[in-house]
Amino acid sequence: MENGTEQIESPGSRTWRMDKWNTLNPHIFDLHSLDPCHLLAPTCNLFRMPACPRCNKRPAKRLCPALRTTICAVCCARERMIELACPESCSYLIEARANASQREMALRRRETADAPRDLKLNERALLALDEIQRAIVNAQRGIATAGFRDLDDAEMLAAVDNTIKNLETEESGLIYEHRAASPRIGELSRRIRNGLDQIAKDTPLETRPRRSDILKALIFMSESVTAHIQRAAGDPEAARTFMRYISLFHPWPEEAARPMLIK
């Protein structure tokens, strides 16, 4: 202190001299706010990660070969193989398939541990199951016909159960088609039947699925979808978990899933 004044240093090593009798309110006057670096430095955006172009919310951290840009992990998982035509070479798709398969097997093993019957599928029934799933996935994607882009598990279950009813009615000798709850469910049920009819034409007799094999595959499908719906427990965010699951294992047509070449 000298000559009635005191010397104060700011964090910027710049010396300011203020009269001892200055009447400024110390609660309003903030020496730190006088730091030129604090006043003039702009907000730095140099290292800020861009927002995901799908949701505009989360950071885009994953390189998506389907979109040829980066997206967030949540959108990658939510839209993978449903909205996004992921190429088979995508590392995230390969990892998702492995994880989803293991998780589904573990859940189904636990859920069916006390089941009164164990529904085992032979090779013919597995062929029918693959065609049922492919028909549903193609219907959702809109391949070769108008698509049901927002198809959820509940609609899928209704279409599968409608197909079971119609096959069981045919098995009894009656000529009757059960009406679906909605035109969309009825259309999906018809596409499932068309797919099954097609493999009956294209598959040799010795490996062709019999009606009993097809019914087993449909019942297995119905039980699997029901399990996913029960796990969701009314959560709207989980209304398409089985749709996402089966879509993982059915590639898009090659022309729709050309990967991005990174050099």
C-alpha cells in the first residue's frame, strides 16, 4: 500500500490500481471480469463433435457406411437393418448379430425352462421359419411392394396368428378364411402365405416343408414375438424389439446396401 492506494493483481498478471476511497460496490465490480482474455476469447468449436443427422441430439460418433456419414450409437442400434440398408461388411452389424443371437438364446432358455413342452424345429420347419421371417422383413422394408415402415411386434403377432388360424382351418377340411383385425394385418398375413407357397414350389420334395412343419414354425414364431412383447411390458420404445432382431439376419438387396469405400 502506498499514497492511500492499494495494488491488486488480476489472474491475468495485469496490475490494476484502484483508489482506496473508491465507492464502487465490490459485489458488482468483479476484477476477474476485466480480464481481457475472458472478455474477448470466443467460444471454441474446433473440437466439438457434430450432432447426429438422424436425431439432431446426440454426438455423431459412428461412421455409417449405409448413410456415408457419422451417426450416434443410439440411432445406429435403433435403425440398423430396418431403416438403414447396412452392408454385410459393417463391423457394427457383425457385432450386433453376435450379441443379439447370444442374448436371445439366453432369454428364451430362461423363459422356457418351466414350459410344458419344448417346441423343437427340424430342418424343414427351420426353412419355413426363415421364409416367414423374410416375408415379414421384406414387407416392413417395402421390397417389391409397398412397405409397412412402422410395423411393430403387435401387428406382426396378429398376422402370424391369423395365418395359423387359416392353416388350421384348411387342415380341418373347411374352406374359410379368417378375417384379420385390420387390412394391414390381413395383407401381411397374405404375404406370409405367399412366401410359404413359393418355397413349396421351389424346394425339392425331399426337403420341402410339410404342413405340420409350417405350423410348427408359425407357432414358434408366435411364441417368440409374444416373449418380446411381454419383455417390453408396454414400453413404447420397445414395441419393435423382435422386428429389429429378425431384421438383423436378413440382408438387404445388394443394390440397396453398397458399402462406402474408405481409403
